[in-house]
Amino acid sequence: MKVPHELTIGANENALFHQDCVDLLRRAGLRPTRQRLMLGAFLFLNGGRHVTAEMLHAEAVDANMQISMATVYNTLNQFTEAGLLRQIGVDGSKSFFDTNPSTHHHFYVDHEDRLLDVPEPGVEIDQLPQPLPGYEISRVDVIVHLRRKQA
């Protein structure tokens, strides 16, 4: 489920987005609370994004929104469980939340904390390992780490 990209913020458009966000949350089985709607606006209003909880919290604080980091984490996890976001772990300590929950691969720019979609056709994998007995492969995530070339 994606909010249409043609939504822009203006008087009528803001009201339209608000209603679309309410509908999006309800279809996902989530109650459209004030905080979910406000964080939903930051996440879905401008199209595809990759954000960390810290980035989203900073945006909310900059917009004079009174919200705790715990609430941001809880909301991101609820959106992820509802299928509105996809959590991408780039290393053992950092996770991004992708507003495009479909299966696709990513570039992570080391030392810049940026996560980017790998453009189509993406990554081709010739052969996958056999899953362990009693298991099946549900998804393959590829994260290609990049760094700037040294001059």
C-alpha cells in the first residue's frame, strides 16, 4: 500500500493526504492516532524514503512535535508489522525503515549513513543455497556497501 505520489502539501492537498493517511492506517488495521498520522505524513508524503528512527524523531522535533523516541520506535515497528514499511538492517546496530515494503535490494553508503535502492534490473542471483530441513526461503535481501573512492 502506497500513498499516491501526486499528493503535495497545500490547503486542499493537505486535507486529502490526511484522509488518505487515515484510510491507509485503517486498511492496515491500525487506529489513526494523532501521532501515527503525523509520523505517517513525514514518512509517506514525499514518496519513497529510507529513514532511521533517529532521523524521523529529529524531523518531528524540528516540526515542534512533542514525541518521544520510544513512540517513534513503537510507531515504526507497528507500521512495519502492518506491512506499510520494511525494516532494513545495514549492520548490527543500525536499521532503516523503507516506505517501499516490496522486495528490492539496497546500496548502503558507509560513513554517510545513506540507504539507496538498487536500480532495476537490480541484483541477479544465479543460485541460492538449499534451505535447512523443514524451512523454506522466504526472501533474499542484498545490501551492497559503498564507500567513496580515495583520490
